[in-house]
Amino acid sequence: MTARSASASKEKRANGEGSVYPRILKSGKKRYIAAAKDINGKLCRKSFQKASEAHDHLYKMKQDRLVGRNTFAVNPKMTVTEFLEAWLSNRANLKPETRRNYQGAITNRITPEIGKLRVATITAATIENLYQKLDAKNYKAGTLNVTHAVLSSAFADGFRLNLLTHNPMEKVKKVTKRTTPTKHIPQSDAERIYAYATKDPFTHARIELGIYMGLRPGEIFGLKWEDISYPLKTITIERQVQRVKGSGLVFQSVKTGDVRTIPLSDAQIVILQRHQVNQMALAPSLRSAENLIFPNSCGNKMDPKRDHKSWKELLKAAGVKSDYTRYQMRKTAFTNLAVNGVDLRTIMEISGHKQVSTLINSYVHPTSESMRAAMDIQDQRRAQTPSIEAAERMRILREAAEKHGGRVLEGISLEQLQAGGHFNA
């Protein structure tokens, strides 16, 4: 068929509605081409085996244009990895830790599986298949959640900005995997750790703010001496130290973005003052221009790796488990407050959490002491319960004996059961 005859065979439609026309391939097969402009004015063509399919596609394109929806990907050859890397590079407002987590998800989990696929061809089935593979590799719930967060945000942005024709994540069923949050440090071990920390003013103050006040490690290293008001007995948490690629250790706003001021007890003030005096008198080089409360040996920002090493040395000296993490001090602080009757609203103000569910599910855990105390309360309630009359007691015992074939242990009579006998199973 010549170009002229093909043009003549096109079905005429109103201006802007596009057209459907047949085309004979070199193989001799007949195809129907649907051609129309998208919302950006770009002429787009798509081939179909049936004329009805081409007309249906043309109608869908028209409906999409009416609601301002893109019908063709801006860059149909772009791969998933290229799309995600471009998306992440444009997210300027991400915290450094979040950016590292997102980059890790793209590099280590998404790219190896679907990175080379064209992003315009991704479906919900593609994503769910990825999740199944990651689950089979025994990735933890937190890792799967970060992967899901990256894909959900990236595809939502791509669809919203008309870079993609659809958002496959809208139909994806998220993998549900039960999380096992790290718990607090048991009281006996926490006491040993704290006891050994008191031997050094620097370590004592650092562990005090972690295990009793519950500050995050980055928040502790972001503290400056001017953040403490001895007259008001308060400490203000308004920054944290984080590592940023290409910039090293830098100050960042706290995790939730809200500055919080926490009261200091008299004992905590003494601990901090002792550390301050020791820092000024014995190590004048630590008095850096940044006036940090917990600097490194050169007076600069503390590297988390150095703090981690010091923590492991402290665990060894205290003779406790070596796998406790620094973050468990934070959970220990809030668990201790909760089991000692401090209300959750107050704990949230101290911790900086926005949702009470986060605090309950991940930071506040029952202790063996609190569970024993709970059973003691039940004993006290039981002692206050009126006793059952003797006749009623005997009736209950007889019914129980009949259900077990009337047999009792070692010939104990029904009367003796009142004194605590047991039925055979």
C-alpha cells in the first residue's frame, strides 16, 4: 500500500480526536494504527491487531486528555534504575539518614531485580514479584518497608508530574511481615553498665543522657554547652550530628523537626557540671569553637563509629552482653519511665515522638519486675473477693469431678478437694 492510499484509508474524525488507519507489515500481516496527540501536543501512535482495539485506545486517550492525564511516558526507554536515581537526586529535603536508606534500597534491592526494565512497562505484578523475591531472601520487615516507601513515593511523583502514564503502586499489595523490635536493656545489666560509666566524667554524662534521658546518639553529639540552662534546670534539644555524603559530619535538625526542652534533675546537673569542669581543666583542647558537650579528642564533632567503639568497650568492662546497641539505651529510658507510672503524654514530650503508637510498639516494653508487680495486684484483688459459700463450693467440685469420670488423685475425697486436691486428666 502506498503512502497516499494509506492516507486515504484513514478514518476522518473531528479535529484533535486522532485517527485509526490500517497498515500492512512486511510480513503481510495487517495492523491498525491509533494516532492522536497527548496533553503535551506530542503525536503518539500505537499498533493493534484489531480495529476495535485501536478505537478503544483512541477513546481512552481522549478521556485521559480531558482530565489532564498523560497517555505516554515522557521517556519510554528510561529504565527503573534511571528513573529512581533521577527521582532521588531531586529530593533535596530528605534527611541524610533517610537518603542513605533510600539509596541502599535502590542500589542493593531494586536494581539487581528490576533495574534494567523500562519504567513505563512496570505493573503491580512486577512489584509484587520483587517483594516475594526479597521476602524469600529473609529481608527484615524494616528493609521491606523502606523498599516499599521508595517505590511508592517515586511512582506517585512520576505519575503526578505526568512523567508516567500510570502508577502501578496503587494496586500493589504490600508484604506484611511481623516486626520484632529491639527491647530495652534488662535492669541488672543497665545498672552494671551505668556503674562502670561513672568512672569517667565524659562517659558518665554521655550514658546518663542516653540511658536515663533517652536522647538519640546524634542528638547527644549535637549538644552545645549553651543548650543547658543551669538556673532553669533545662536542656534544649534542637540539632543532631549526621554524616552527609561529600560533606562529612554536619549539624542537622532533630528527627521530628521540633525543638524540645527537657527538665534536668539536680543529680543530672551535678553530673553534667562535673563533666564540664573536667573537660575544661584536663582537656582544654576539647573546647572547640563549636562549644560541643561531647566532642571527639580533637574538639570536633564525634564520629558515630568512635562512639560505637567506646560503647562496646564499656559493655566488655561491665561484663554484660556484647550485642546491646547504643539505641537500646533510649528504649531503656522510656520503659523505665512507663513502668514507674509516668504517663505516655509526658514520655512523648521527652522522647520527641509524634504518635503514641510508635512509643508503645517500639520503645516501651514490660519488664520482669513490672509483670511480677501486675500479678501482685491480681493477688490483692483476689484477697478482696468474697468467699463462696461451702455448699456452692461443693456443688462446683462435684460437677468438675463428674466431668473427669469421678476420679481424683490418690483417693482424695470431694471434701478434701476443698483444701486444694486435683482431678485426674
